Amino acid sequence: MDVLWDSVPATSDGVTVREVADALDGRELAYTTVMTVLDRLAGKGMVRRQREGRAWRYRAAASREAHIAQLMLDALDLGGSRDAALVRFARSVTGTEADVLRAALGGQAGLTDRIDDPRAGRSRAADEATDR
């Protein structure tokens, strides 16, 4: 997924299995292994694929931030008290992260600027989780 998130712009048609395998250079993965993993990710809805000739082009179905936000929401559904888990999480974040959460919950206008800042990558997850 990191290869898709890091190397495929949202406007791209995606990458082929060969391109993903090449990006994973040094991991000694067989082409067929990469192909199988991408096929399974497509089956789970995590990646989208489009036929191009005899090959498929793959791209992430959602942004990294949207995926992380969904993981956080899924974790809240694991049982126990959602409220208690949220309070514990809120108390564990740094000052800057807490500011982002406050801004997201308060709907402050300056939040968009922080989300688009690559140094504030985790901010988008908080915003997308709030939108749910």
C-alpha cells in the first residue's frame, strides 16, 4: 500500500504489478507474489484496478489518511467503552495534535491549511474521522 500511496498521484491511472515490484527492489519478492497481494487487496476493496491491455493498473481506493481514520474507527468498535477509549486517546496526543483535534471538532477555518501541509499528515485523519 505504501508504494501505491507514495508513488501514485490521485490523478494517475495507477501502476502495474511490474512497477510495484520494481519499487519494492531489495525485498526479493517474486513478481507473482506482488501480483497475488495486489489481487487480494483489490478483492478486499483496498485498491482499484483497471485493465490495460493484458495487464492491470492498480491505485489505492482511499488515501492513506482516510485508511488510517477508518482503522481508528474500527478500533473503537472492538468493544468496551468508545467514550473511555476516545478520552484516553485525546489525553495521549501531543499539544499540536490536540490543537488539530480541537480545530476539527470546532470546525475552525484554519484547519484546511494545516491538513494540506505535508508536515501535518496526521491531521487529515482527524478531519476525515470528524466528517463521519
